[in-house]
Amino acid sequence: MDDLTEALEKLSKIEEKTKKFEEMLSELVSSDDKKKLLWKEIYENANLDRKNAYVLFVEAYTQMRSGLAEHVAIGGTLAKYLERMNKSNEQLLKLAEIVAKAEVENSKIDPDDLFSQIKD
């Protein structure tokens, strides 16, 4: 299997990852649906950007292997693809922090609510 085919297969898994992320978000009852939709879009876009940059990187890298001249010509482009993948990773990490914070908020016990449940 060539590098580009493998990269395209990874690209096709974004939908599956997004579905799992959406399922995780559905468990956050305290977060509003608009936030969840936005988080899902951020997640999907960051993954898509990362995978697209990866596909382009692999294609450029395979062309670069043929010699020094290609390396000089394509090296800057490869660096930009790596930067795009890194920025997408940073977006995903920031999103993970936001969702983790929402999960903590979701799991907090409200003393008044607890008291009313015991009282009933």
C-alpha cells in the first residue's frame, strides 16, 4: 500500500472519531447544546485540517525523496504542512481542556440539590 492511499484511509476515519466525540459530549448534561455543536465542529475541523495537511505532506515527501533539488524546492512546503498539523493538534488539546472543565462542572454536586433529593 502506498503512502498516499494510507493517508487517505486515515482521512476517512474522521467521521468515526467525530461520532465518538459527539457521544462523549452528549453525556455532559450541564453544557448547552449550542456549545456542544460548536465543540463538535471545532473537533471535526481540526481533525480534517490535520489529516488534509498530512495527506499533502505525504505526497510532497514522496516527491522529495528523489533528490536534493526536490528537497530544496519542497522543504519549505513540508514545513508549512507540519505547522498546520501542529496548529490542529494545539486546537484539539485546547478543546480537550475546555471539555474536561465542562466534565468537572457536570460532576459537581450542588449541596442544595442534594439536600432536596434527601428531603423528598
